[in-house]
Amino acid sequence: MTLVIRPATPADVPTMLGFVRDLAAFEKAPDAVETTEPMLHDALFGTAPAAEALIAELDGRAVGFAIFYLTFSTWTGKRGIWLDDLYIAPEARGQGAGAALLKALAGIAVDRGYARFEWWVLDWNTPAIDFYRAKGAVAQGEWTVQRVDGAALRTLAGRG
């Protein structure tokens, strides 16, 4: 078994979008994905990329990915990495691809001088939570996620 973690390329966009859809189905929100291939391509490889991506390959076949973007902390005065999606195909789980993606992302953060590497996980996804804890992740239990989108976003912007 040969495991490779590499930067995503434009040719990976269809595969990554398939992974996004698989992840949404796993997270019990299969109809929530609005992203299209052109949108994902532009977000990762357009003139002003919004995010970066890594691909996990086992024996030359893409089996997972990680999409991440930069954050900034006024408390540290440094950037950080926010992991938006990490997904490993079910048949490839337990073979080190997830751990290798986390290690690669942590390496990017360290190499670039970033202060943090963060993400969220659904509270019912205990296998993922256990995996992250084993890698040294610490829950930020005192924080709660807040979101404004759709009509509420337009109303808040005064455009409702």
C-alpha cells in the first residue's frame, strides 16, 4: 500500500465534489450541497482562491481530501488554518489517510508560522471525535457556533 498526500489540481475537482456530496450524505444533509464543479474550481484555482485542498491517494487512487482556508487571530497576531472538510471514502478508512491529511495540514501550519489549526465536528460523530482526540485535538466547549445565512443574512445586511 502506497499512501500519498499531495496538493489538489484542477483535474481533481470532479472527484472532490463527489467527496463533498458523500460527506454531506454522511452528515445527514445530502441536499445541502449547492456547490458546482465551476464554483469549486474557481474557489480553489481561480484568480483569487478562497481555499486550498489536499488529496489523499492510496495506490494511485484518490480516496479522500481536505479543503482548508486561512483564518486570523487578533489574540495571537497570526494566521491559522480552518479545516472546512476532511473526508475519507469508507473503503479506505483505517489505512492512515485521515491521519496523514491531518499531519500534512499541521505541517503546513507549522511551516508557514501559523498559530492554530482548527475545525468543527458534529457532536454525534463519535468515531471522528475519538480519532481527533487521539491526535491531540482539544474541544473548545465554551464556544458555540453562530451562523447567519439565507433570508436572515439579507435582513441583517439591510437587503431583506
